[in-house]
Amino acid sequence: MNETMTTELHDAVVVGGGAAGLNAALVLGRARRRVAVVDAGEPRNAPAAHMQGFLSRDGMPPAALLAVGREEVARYGVDLIDGRVEHIEPAASEETGYVVHLAGGPVLHARRVVVATGLRDGLPELPGLAERWGRDVLHCPYCHAWEVRDRPLGVLGTGPGAVNQALLLRQWSADVVLLAHTLELTGAERERLAARGVRVVEGRIVRLVSDDGRLRGVELVNGQVVPREAVFVFPQPVPRDALLFGLDCARDDNGWVTTDRTGRTSVPGVWAVGNVADPRAQVVTAAGMGAAAAFALDHDLVAEEIDRAVAEHRASGAALPA
Ligand SMILES: Cc1cc2nc3c(=O)[nH]c(=O)nc-3n(C[C@H](O)[C@H](O)[C@H](O)COP(=O)(O)OP(=O)(O)OC[C@H]3O[C@@H](n4cnc5c(N)ncnc54)[C@H](O)[C@@H]3O)c2cc1C
């Protein structure tokens, strides 16, 4: 930690250096703003070998995208700080915005804050599942199903979303099994699954079976192993939003932070972008949210600067232009 980090007033501090945070920093850096990005280095898609569905970046390793992004923002003088923000509080004076506290004691001062901390995927607690997460235990057909098309696929019935996931997945493979596990399927659901060609296998799942670093199947309580090359689950999205609610940002009925279309929260000067605000955001969407927030945030700073300049202009006794 150097001295400038504790005293200098940044125009914006971005918390989280994933696609959302870095794209916000890129736009703000290019707008000649003084910006710092603090990142704890745990992006959501880190377990996956490849990132799909981002035009011009399809198939790129997730870490490579972030490495390029960090290099790009650094070109515009953005400070990249490896660390974790523990707490943000309003500064004593309104003009100086927020005080951002990092783990271990360092402090940053920011006129505006962008929270881009992402989410954590709450995985079902089944033995053998977490080890294969992002490899052949998958969640998003649009991210991963192409890579396992035409293979024997399973959907784990760990939550009500599993039926729709199985119906959707059938688009990529003719061999889709819904492992009912704890699901109690209605007659209508069974009909839809049968009509779509999805097989239902009853019985509680006891574990996922892997060999030689790849998924082999799903073991049921009766000892049967249903051979599958990949399975899909519906994780519980848990936003990393403690910083936002520490600042008293408003939430919606589901407990997620509320924002306008630019990511502006109910607290002036605080934006929330990417998966912390929207669990559906893919990498490209998260990056877009970061860019949109940066535009709005810069406009907000410009408006404040103009107001201050006008006040100073008047105080100086300068004549009004004719
Ligand atoms: C297994 C898997 C595979 C995926 N594959 C794809 C894919 O192929 N294509 C696709 O478009 N999407 C994919 N996704 C979704 C993708 O991960 C998200 O869309 C994307 O990561 C969202 O970006 P983000 O910037 O909001 O959050 P993240 O990428 O999660 O970045 C948030 C960053 O904030 C940091 N952070 C959190 N809290 C703090 C703190 N207090 N202080 C400092 N830093 C903090 C984290 O360490 C992290 O580095 C996948 C997701 C998973 C789980």
C-alpha cells in the first residue's frame, strides 16, 4: 500500500474486476477519470476452461479475457489493486463521496463507487458434484450445451427449475434424462417431458461418479449408475451484495438490489453492475452493464463539476455572459 492510495481522491472506485467491473473501468479511464479497480480474483466462471457466446471472444479461456481487460484498462492509467473490499461508508463530506476500506487496513477515497462483485453459485450438496462444477457439471445450456451436443446428458432434479432445464436441453441432444431425485413431478410435467422425448429416471441421487477426471454417471440410492457424460443443475445464485446493503441500497421483493437501467442504485453515487445485480447476466451482458454504468457515472460527475464551476464563477464576481 503506498501513500497515494490512502489520500488521493479517485473519481471512481470499482469493486470487482470481472467483465462488468473492468468494462466500467475501461470507459471511465478513457473518459480521463481517475479510477481504481479492487479485485479479489475469484471470477464466477473460473472453473470453466472456455467462455462461450461473447462475439469475437467465443471459446476464449475466462482468465485470458480478464488478462486482456486488465492490460487495456491499465493503458488508461486505471489503478489495478489486488485485494478485497470489506466495507464502504459515506465520507464525512458529501463532496468526497465514499471511503472504501480494504482488508488489512488500506483505504481509498472515491467520489463514486461501482460495485461489480458478482455472485456465488450455491451448488446442491451431492458428493462428487462440486469437483466437476464448470467441467461436466454445468448450468447454462447457452454457455456449454454446444460442447456436449448429442451426448448422453442428465438434469439433476434438485429444484423446480429442473423440468424446464430438461425440456430446453433436449434441443442439444436426443438423449436427455431427468433424474427426478427429490422432485415430485405433476402429470402435466410428465406429459410435456414424454412428448419432448426426455426420459425420467426416479430415485434419489446419492453421488456423481467420475473416472479419470471425467464424469461417468449418476448413482442412485438403489445402486444403479445412470451413465451420463455431462449433467446440468440449477445452482442457487447468491449475490455478493454485502457492500451494497451496508450502504442501505434498496432491494426488490426477492432481496436483489434495485437499479435503474444504468445500474444506478437508490443511494446517490453508487452503481451495481453484472451478476451482483442480475443473475442472468452473461459475460457479454455484464460487460455491457459496466459500460452503461460508466457513461451514467461520468455524466453524474460532469453535472456536479458544472454546478461547482458555476457557483465558483458567480462567487468570483465574474460578469454573466451577455
Ligand atoms: C462454470 C461457469 C461457466 C460460465 N460460462 C460462461 C460462458 O461460457 N459464457 C458466458 O457468457 N457466461 C458464462 N458464465 C457466467 C459468467 O461467469 C458471468 O456472466 C460473469 O462472470 C459475470 O461477470 P461479473 O463481472 O458480474 O462477475 P465476476 O466475473 O464473478 O467478477 C466479480 C469479481 O469481483 C470480485 N469480488 C467479489 N467481492 C469482492 C470484494 N469484496 N472486493 C474485491 N473484489 C471482489 C471477485 O473476486 C471477482 O473477481 C459462466 C458461469 C459459470 C459459473
